[in-house]
Amino acid sequence: MSANLLEAIDELVAFVAKFGATREINGVLCHNVLTSDDAETFRALDRRVFSFAFEVGLQAALPRSDDLARAWKVKRLPSVQFLGKTQLPCDRNGDEFLILPAGRWHDDMTALRELAARPEKQDPQPDSRLLSDERIRSIVEDTSKSADDRLHALSRIDQRFFGWKSPTLGKLLGVKGAAIRQTGWWRIDRVAWLAKQQDRD
């Protein structure tokens, strides 16, 4: 599935790159206008990136509008809006969009691609030695707590759980892999942990 995400990112970034910086506003070069048809193409590519990022648990690594807005330091430019799930900075004029300088967007997409390109490690399997830890066994068996709560508790004891795939974690906790991927632990905490591992490499 990571291969699908990599392809989708490359297609989206290549599409945006076609609209080179050709328009000057207040001394700053901006990109060509996206027509309504172009915008629909962008949205289709954008949705593919979001969908595949969600499948592999990397949706929290997608560009965020609040982060992009904080990075927006150029003055006297058109008011910024954010297009699609990947939050491409634009200014809207009717049915058209003027792509604004998107350096931070490209940086975030590059970071997402690097996370998606990380080689998959062999998924550790539950074994008797791990489950012999009374603390872990107690957390796993406590079905009165949500999967999200139990995942947080497990990873505080042993960070190797961050490296497990969702079907394995689901089997351990007695839920479906899809339920694991819906948790905040999977979407936020695990993504943050993966990003830290990347910084160390």
C-alpha cells in the first residue's frame, strides 16, 4: 500500500509543479491559475493521496492548514485559502485558484513521501515472553478500556508496539485491524514516533 501512496504523492506534486511561478504580485512570483477543470484534477489526485495515507496510517503526516498558515510570512499577497485534503495554499477567484508560493507545502509532501518510502520491517509477533509481563497481560485483557487507551498504555511500557502492524495489534487486543487504524494512538502517536525514528536515521 505504501507503493500506492508514493505513486499518488509523485503524481500530485508533478501536477502542481506544472503550474510554474509566472505571475508577480507585489514583487512575489506566484503560480499560474488553476481553472475549474484543473482544480477538479487536483482534487482527484489529492483524494488519492489522502486515501492511501489513511490506509497506511500516515494521514496525520499530511500538510496541516494551521502549520502552513503560521509559515505564511509574505505580506500584501492575496488572502490564503487551502485547497483539498493536502491543503495547497491558493487564492480563490470565482471558479479559479491562484497557487500561492507553496514552499512549506512541498516540504510537508516531501516529509510524507519519506515516511511512506521507509522500508517495512518484519512485524513482530506476540510471544510468550512478551505476554509473560504481568503489566502487559493486564492491559491486553482489560476489555473495559478502549483499544486506544490500551495502545497508549502498552506503548508506555514497550515502544516496540509502535512498530507493529494494525492486524497484529488487532489480534492482540481482540479487535479488527481497521479499529486500530481509527484510534488516535495509530493516527497521531504512532506517526509522531515514526517521524522521530526517521530523524534518527
